[in-house]
Amino acid sequence: MKNIKDEAVIWGQFIAFIVIWSVILFATNTPLKINFEAIKKLPEVVTVYTVLFFVFTKWVWRIPQLQGWLVPFPDLEGTWEGTLKTTWIDPKTKKTPVPIPLILVIRQSFNSINCVMYTKESNSYSTTANFMNDDESGIKRLSYVYTNRPDASIRDRSAVHDGAAILTIVSKPKRELEGEYWTSRKTTGSINLMFKTKELLEGFSDEN
């Protein structure tokens, strides 16, 4: 997943390195110019830069005020709750099934994002996931490809299959994810989710 545009990464790292170098030179009363004394400070600069980069990618990037400009994607980590509505028509009833309750558990770091969807009858695990930003409209989307594994007891009517989903990220007035999905079984549908908790649940239950 590309978290920050390539140009921003290059310039941000360069500026941060120069600022750290300048601060260390100033703190050690070393002239602010490129010479042997300044070059001798480079190991200290690299050490400080590495520590600050670790802190940023571990915790700082989640600060809401940094999202949207320095980090152009939101922190979605947590458990989302909602429903899945399929367009598939049951040949017996000639109707579409009622919406299926589900939870989507998102694990996210600065460098990656992983989605696991749980329903009563199956689990879906993302194999790839990424953010899509529309610079003109400002709309942000989460897209991922997944493998769905139904419970063994129902595989006579619901086989293991692959699929993909694209979810629009809504921040206001409420935190929501809404979009569509497609599967290798040639079925489609919609997904609607609302943020529930930062806790990463590990399965679906009627109490969710």
C-alpha cells in the first residue's frame, strides 16, 4: 500500500534529515556548513532520524490532524458492524435473501491494511488491500480482494470463492463504510458498515 505520494515521501524524508542534521550541529556548536566536522555528525543524525521515523510509523501517523495532508488516508483500524445485501435471487423463492449481519475487522499499520469479514456462516480474509483517493472530489475508498471460506457444514450450497470489494470511506456525520462487492460465483451486492469499536473482535456473534 502506498501511504504517501512518492514526491511527498522523498521531500519529507529529505527535509526531515536536513532539519535533524541542522539541530544537531546547532546543539553541538558546530558551524552550519558542509565540512568534515559536520560530516562527522552524520551517524548521530541517522540514529535520531531512524528513531523518529519508527515513532512516526508506529504511533504518530494515527493523529487525526495529520490525516488528509501528510497522511492522505484515514485510520480505519477497529471493528465495523453492518449488513451485506446480495443481488442474488433465490431460485426457490424468486426473491433476494434478507440482508446478512456481519462485522468487518480492520487491522492497519502505516505500511499495510488487512480486512477480515465475519458472518454467522463464513469468514473472508483479504489477500490485498489498498486506498484509492480521488484528488478532485476528495472521495476516499478502501478496496480489497478476498477469499471467502464458508463453514464446512454449508459448503454443499456455498463453496469457497474469491471476491473483491470497494468501500467509500465516510467520516462525517458518522464514520461509515459503504460500497459494493463482486465474487467469482458471479454474484454482486452492497455492503454498509458503521464503526463500532477500536477493539479487534475475532468472530461474529449475535451479541456483536
